[in-house]
Amino acid sequence: MPKVLAVSSSVRRTSSACSRAFAPVRPITRRTPAAGRALVAGIVAFPASQVVHIPLNMLLGIGQGSQFGIVGISVGLGLSAGVCEELARYIAMRWVLKKERGYANGVLFGAGHGGVEALIFGALSGLALVNNLLIHFIPDLAPDAVPA
């Protein structure tokens, strides 16, 4: 199989997997058209929280070393992630989804938030796997093999 077809096939499988990730919410959005707004709000809330969370960690120096060791780093990163994500959820639920307070809307908001989080971290894990495989099979790509 030519390389172009192999890449095209893997891109098609990846996009199919991404569309299947949100397949369980389709029946709810069909019955309640306004519930799609809750799904989109959940999808936007997670990346928005990370836009605040990651620079906050850099600003506070969390994760770059701590006098408390690995426990201090873990607690600091966990608390900053929790505060930023809960703040993003609160803003989305308080101002964006002011009138949508039903069960279906809550489920869809959570599915959007968790679904996009899983897709982002899955994609990052996949990229790390590809990177490691490339370095393994093409040793010239290893960081210590690159001339300074």
C-alpha cells in the first residue's frame, strides 16, 4: 500500500473514532434541540480552563520543583487544575447556560467537557507514541543525536 493511502486511511479512522466519541449524546440532542448548547458549552469549558491553568502553573512555579518533593508537586498541580476547571464550569453554567438546568443539559455538559478532555489527552498520548516510535526506528532523530 502506498504511504499516501496509508496516511489517508489512518486519518479517516481517527476522524471516525472522534465522531464516535460523541455518538452517545446524539439521541439526547435530537429530542432536546436546545441541549446542543450545553454540549458545546462543555466542549469549550475544558480548553478555556487550560488556557488559564497552564500559564498559572508557570507563573506560580508549580511543577518545576518543590521543597516538598513529588507530593508537593502533585498536590499543587491537582489543586490548580481543580480550581481552574471548576471556575470554568461555574462560568459556563452560571452565565452561558442560565436557563438550561435540566438533567439532559447537565449530562450533555459533562459529556462535552469530559469528551473533549479525553480526545485532547488521547491525541497527545498518540503523538507521544508516534514520537517514541520514530526515535526508536530512526535513531538520528533522537535529541542527543542532533548536533548543537
